[in-house]
Amino acid sequence: MIDTLCTECSSLIEHHEKIQVLSAVHYNLGKTLQDVENIAALPNEAAEAEELLCDDMNLLQARFHFASM
């Protein structure tokens, strides 16, 4: 059992650079997908903020919407 674990560990150490690159790719893909979702939501968020501008009582909320975009 311990020999098997040592062998697996040794294999992971040998491929450390590849694992590190794969980890970075995974992280970057996640961030890219999150950016795509945020970009896709922009038209709706802008419409909501624009709607808030119609009433002077909502100017602060509109500012927060625009700032968050």
C-alpha cells in the first residue's frame, strides 16, 4: 500500500510542471467564463440603470448600477 502511494507521489512530482500549467489553464478558463457571463449581462444591467434614471429618487441606485458595470 505504502509503496503504491510512493510510486503515485513520485509520478506527480515528475509531472509537477504540467500539473501547474493545467491548474493555471483551469483557473483562466473559469475567469474567462465568468467574464463572458458578466459581459452578457451588461445590456440588462444597463437597461435597469437607465430605468432608474427616470426618477430622481433613484439616482444613487442608478449610480451604483453604473459603477458595478
